Amino acid sequence: MAPTYRELLRATKARIREVTVDEVKAMAGDRANPPLLIDVRETDEYEQGYIPGAIHIPRGYLEMRIEEKAPDRATPIVLYCAGGVRSAFAAETLQQLGYTNVSSMAGGFGRWKEAGYGFAMPRVFTPEQRQRYSRHLLIPEIGEAGQARLLDSKVLLIGAGGLGSPAAYYLAAAGVGTLGIVDSDVVDRSNLQRQILHTDDRVGMAKTESARIALQALNPDVTVIGYQERLTSENILEVFAGYDVIVDGSDNFPTRYLVNDACVRTGKPNIHAAIFRFDGQATEFAPNCDEAGTLGVLPGVVGLIQATETLKVLLGLGEPLIGRLLHFDALTSEFRTFSLRRDPNCPVCGDHPTITDFIDYELFCAAPSHALTANR
């Protein structure tokens, strides 16, 4: 005779290890060897609160996703659900998959709350947001937590031109919640060959306003803050305040030096890129393209690299272009990566910096600096 549900549950619990909420609380506080805490409830339950630090994997997806979160089958894992039933069956399933240190939290999330232990509330996505970011939500490395992190992030773009346009478009599309844009220029018809944020009917409009119109039309979740001013030593710290990452798409060396020094001073990541005729670089400077022009589609390629690097930094994923220069040759369609070494004698970021305040960057570069624009 087949066992009843109660008999099956009793037998399952006899074959697994159960831990109390007090034990889980103590284990979670062990910084040296914390367990992987997995919430196997459904999404609507998870949205009512979860144990801080827990990873949400609904029970129906556990077998599919567990290896991504715990490739080492000796990883300490604690599963919990609402009352300790689903997590018990899930624990036995993981044991069958070869996991050797799995336990189920008796009483589940309900008992956790009854014990008075704290819990967190996840961001609740609207149906429109779930549809908009559905492809991100499907990626285990991003998921709901990563998308919420993007929506809470703030990125400042220096320039709304050739590089800033594609970078801003894709950061807005990805759901970066706040985009600041610094640019003192207005839209010119000659910009439209490559500066895709702008349109012919907005010629003469401030680039910051044109960018705001384009980006909020693309994604109303995004707040766009325009700085219709030239970036200077006097205002840069005020402009930088509150932003997580700086994306430099400026077109002159004085501005690049100023941005770099301010990033060193404030400790903010600086996503560099530059273009010149048929060449593009990331994390390095190039000559002002006003002097020799640039292939119209090239900023799109390099600006998207900037956007990619920015998302990697915000999400803490992958290997960022730190200590490496990525070069793209549009004529040969070749990418090359060069290693860059930190200069311990650098007067700004070296071991013993001698430049600790902003300087006259125009005089230092011995070249005139026009109103701040992006790569032209």
C-alpha cells in the first residue's frame, strides 16, 4: 500500500537533518563559515518578507538552479519554506543530488518571525517591470536582487554625445534608476551622425534636455538629472556627490584629467573610453576627434563597452577592465587587450601622491578646453 502524505513526510524528515530557527540564526552569524540560506517559497510568499542573506529559488526550480549557486556539493546549505514541509522534501532531493551538508529549517519562515528575528522586504516589481526586465530576471546572476540593485543605482555620464549616447541608452534600458548627465552643449545637426540620443527636431536644444526626453521615453523608471554646465574644479565634487559610478565620455584632456583626479579623490569607479577616426579604446584616452573626425558607428561600439563595464561594476559580476586597455580597430574588426601597470610614482594615485587638490587642467594640458561635450 502506498504511504499517506503524513507517512511520507515523517519518513522524509527521518532521512534528513532539521535545524531550529535558533540554530539557523547562530549559523548565519558565523562570518567564517556561513551557510547558503535558500528560500524555496513561491514569489508571492517571498515578497511578504525573507530572512536577510537568503537566496530565493522557488521549489520548482531548485534542481535546475542549485548547481549555479552551490557548485561544491559539500557547501553547507539550509533550506526553508513557510512551515518546514517543502524545505524537508527539497533537502532530501539535494541529498539525492549528492549534496552532503543539507538541512531544513523546522517551522519555516513562520517560526522565524514568531521567534522575533528580523526579516527583510524585497523590492516588489510591478507587472510592467516584470515584463520590461524579464530577460534580466531569467539570468541567475542578476535575477530580482540584481535588478533591484540596478534600479537603486546612480550613474553619472560625462557628456551626452558620441560615447554618452549609446552608454546612456543601454543603461536606461537596463533599468539603472538614476542617470546624471553633464553637458553644456546644445544639439547640432552635425552631431546626428553618431549621437543617437538626439533627433533633428531637437537641433538647438540643450543636450541634457534632449537626453532626458529620449531616455525617459525609453524607460519611465529612470530618473534623468541634467547638469547643463561645464565641469570645473569648483563644481565637480558637488556634481559627483551621490553617484556610484562615473562614465567618462568627454572629448578633451583637461576634462579627462579633472574627472580622473576627482574619481581618485572620491574613490568612485571611472569607466574610461575614447575614440579617434576608426579606433576605439576603453580605460584609456585618445586625441580629440574634432581634429580628425570619427566613423559614425564607432562610438556605438565603444559606448556599449562602457555600458557593459558599468553594469558589471554595479552588479559585481565578471572581470572589469581594471589594469587592462581594450582596443578596437573598426577597419580590421579586431579587438586587442593590453595590460596596464599601476605607476607607484603617480603624483595622483601613487603610493605617495603629491597632487592632493585640483589644479589648472587647461594650463597643465597646454591646450584650450571648449565647453564640455562628448566625443565628436
